[in-house]
Amino acid sequence: MESAYVLAWITLYVMGIGLIALCVYPLRKRFYLAFFVGAMGVFWMLVPIPFDDEHWAPLFVVLTFQLFLDAKASYALSATAATLGTVTIVAATLAIYAFNTAYRRVGSMFQRRAHDEDAD
């Protein structure tokens, strides 16, 4: 039983990384979108969460099961983890985008100023 559980997790990680790579590869020219899709895929697919007393499962499986299939389940842990992780990934993506945009604008401003000084 234990070896089947480990084999299932290894299969999940290999297939999950492959699926995330297939989703991110077409977006490679749009860095921020690729970062967002990759981070969300890793978070939702590959983050384990306790399912019962002895087993762990991926977050999307646990949350789907607890929300839609098990009426008596307490989904507080999985819903909280999902919300915090998603908000953190969105905030990180927006922060990276804002920092890079500001960096480029400040850099181009200094570049124009230096070019204008050279022209004088």
C-alpha cells in the first residue's frame, strides 16, 4: 500500500510538471502570464494538503472533493490554503510586473536625459 501511494505521488509530480510545461511553453514570450500560469499550476496541482488522518492529496483534488462530493467535510483548511496561495501568487505577479515597469520607465528617463545632455 505504501509503495503505491509513493508511486502515485511520483506520477503526479512528473505528469504535473509536464502539463505545466505544456501550458507555459506557448506563453514564453509573455513572461508575466507564463509566470502566473506556471505558479498557479504548481500551487494547485503539486501542493499536498491533508486529506484524512493518514493520506495527503493535491490541493485541487481535496478542495473539489470536500466542496462538491462530501457534504459533511470540513473544507476550512483547504479553502484557506487555496485562497492564501492564490492571493499570494496574484500579488507576486503584480509586484514583479510593477517593479519591472517602473525600472524600465526610470531607465528610459535617465537614458533620454543622458542623450539630451550629449546633444547639447
